[in-house]
Amino acid sequence: MGTHVIKMPDIGEGIAQVELVEWFVKVGDTVTEDQVVADVMTDKATVEIPSPVSGKVLALGGQPGEVMAVGSELIRIEVEGAGNVHASASTAATVGAGLPREEPRAVDTPAPATKPAAPPVAAPTAPAPSAHQAAPIVPREANERPLASPAVRKRALDAGIELRYVHGSGPAGRILHEDLDAFLTQPTLSTQSAPGGYGKRTDSEQIPVIGLRRKIAQRMQDAKRRVAHFSYVEEIDVTALEELRLHLNKKWGDSRGKLTLLPFLVRAMVVALREFPQINATYDDEAQVITRHGAVHVGIATQGDNGLMVPVLRHAEAGSLWSNAGEIVRLANAARGNKASREELSGSTITLTSLGALGGIVSTPVVNTPEVAIVGVNRMVERPMVINGQIVIRKMMNLSSSFDHRVVDGMDAALFIQAIRGLLEQPASLFVE
């Protein structure tokens, strides 16, 4: 038997260090060739690290949230044959000593993300539950944090389910939506899920700020510290725009794809920016240089299970409604699946953010530095409006946009949003050159 050491790979782009986000294996596990053993994160993109060999995990080189240098030891695996290092009995015995982060933790320390979350079965002779099949409800330790995505945690909270009672069928015992479905079908749910609605609760949960959530926190803090934010809100009558969108979808939806409001908003921004080039800009506040961009690279704020990401629709000025719509869908799916590349997550010149039906009435989005503007979309509602002395029902929508006051004057921001309003209220003007 030999030892194979996997080092932190060079992901490119001159990156010298990355953050270890999550382990999918633990010491003692058997791994196969090409099995993903860990997720790491660069400035924006999450990258999966596969194992090039099959064998048994001897040691892990870091903990989730730790920043590791490229080339540092990531994981040691015992393999058939010589391996890629000179392994001996003494080496294998001391590998844990060389990686003290794998020593047992005190009881009151939050459970690491790599601790297996699957609860033991009630009896040794009972068959192990298959994926998504209801498992015996044996609670985890009180201080053990089950592995689950934010979306699964929110769904469990809304349903009154304590995740410590739910069997996880995903990698390393991760709890999936299918596991919640299986749990909800159990007849004993009412007596084994959450405490009564009026009962006192003394439990608490500590959630390490790592991975994408740490990157979001750092960027938002930096943006609020550096940028002189101001917001401007305008309401828009989108009745005619909605009629056009529905007409186009009815006529060409099956052959060209369905259109949402986003490609129309992107088109309106592209046209309006011709008159206000100072808003399609980035500001290097250290060098004190403003760069105005001819290309319109629109960042599309996208919410995923792990947090907010901003994939970039490049050269929106050159795309049609349908080509931009298709690219927006592709980028959003890539971001939500953590498959977006570093290039797809960088280089935007202005950002569009929307919460869709949850968009509320007004919001104050944070400028995505080094950009100087972000256009926020609030939800569409039907409201009574007075037009030519008559009360009529119209479809109304607010735009809540924020700007960097160091670069964009208030008058220019207001005129820019008014230009977008005029284009959307008279949608034929979007296509008049």
C-alpha cells in the first residue's frame, strides 16, 4: 500500500490561494477515481476538486472556511501500489499529527460540515434505508449541525421540522428536498418534528460564514464602505409592455422561447445608456479613474441555494430579445448549479436585480462595485390609475435603482430612469433606431 497526496490545484487566473468550502469525504472513507472530494472557492466561482485515484482517506488538509495556498496539501489517500509519496508505517501513523486540524473537537464546538449526518438505524439487523426512503427517526446529538442547503433549511423551518430528526441521503449525509418529502409522509411527524408552537425554545445554531456567504458579506461591506449610495424610485405603467410580451410569446414562444420582462428591461437599459454613457461605467477609486464602457455587460443578480451570484450577460447591446433571454436563462441555471465559470461571473458594467413576484414596493439595492449603477425591479401589480380624468386599471411596476454619487449626479440618475420609463411605457420605441 502507498500514499497519494492531492495538492490544492492551480485553478488559473493567477490565483495564489482559495477558500475550502466543503468536504464530501471524511477520514476513513473510501473514494473512487473522479469522485468529488471537496469544493473550493476563488473570488467568485466554486470549483469541484475530484480525486485522481481510488483508495482510503487518511487525512484532510484543512477545515471548511480555511484559506489554503495553491500547492498545499489538500488530502492524503491510501492507494494500491506505491502512490506518489514515500509512505511507510511511521508515515501513515504520523499523518494525523502533521494535520492537527483533524483532532477531535470539544463537545461544545459546532459540528463541522464533514461530520456524517446519517443517523444510525435502531437495530443492527435492520436494512439501511434507500435514498429518499423514510428512515427510522433517531435524533442526532443536540450540538450536531446536519448538512443541508439554505433552501432545505428554510423549507424545514417553514414546515416546523427539526432537521436533526431527518435522515440525509445525499453525500456525507446531506439532507435533500427528497428527504424532507419522505419525512413529511411519515405518520409520526406530528409527534416527532418540532416543539409545539407555544412551547419555549432554548436551542440555538451557530452558522460559520464561509464560502459564497463570506464573499457576499465582504463585497457588500466593501461596497457600503466605499460607495456614496443614493437611490431613486420611479413607477412605470407596463400595461402595453405586458400586452406585447404576451403577444410575442403566443406567436413565437414555442419556436423561439418564452420571454420574461428581463430581456425588455435589458433592451431599455441598452437604449437609455446611449444617452447616458456616464452610467455604464466602472470607477477605480484607488487610481481615481472612471472608465466608460461602450459594451454593455449586464450583471444579472441571481439567487441560488448558497447565496447571491451575479453572472454577466455580455454584449447585451448586440443581442436580440430572444438571444438575450436565452443567455439569461443559461447563466442563471449555471449560477444556481454552481457551474458558472469565473469569466461568466466577472466583468459587468451595470447590474440588473429583480426579486420577481417577491419584489415588494420599494428596495434599495447595493451598487455592485466597481460599477456605478444598479437597476432594481419591484413586483408588478394592478392598480387603479387616473388617465384623462377616468379611473382605469393598469399594470404598474416600480424601479428602485441605486447609484454611486461620487460618479453619477442625481439629475443624471433621474433622467436615466425616466428614459427607461419612457421606453417601457411605449415599447415600440425599444426597437426604433
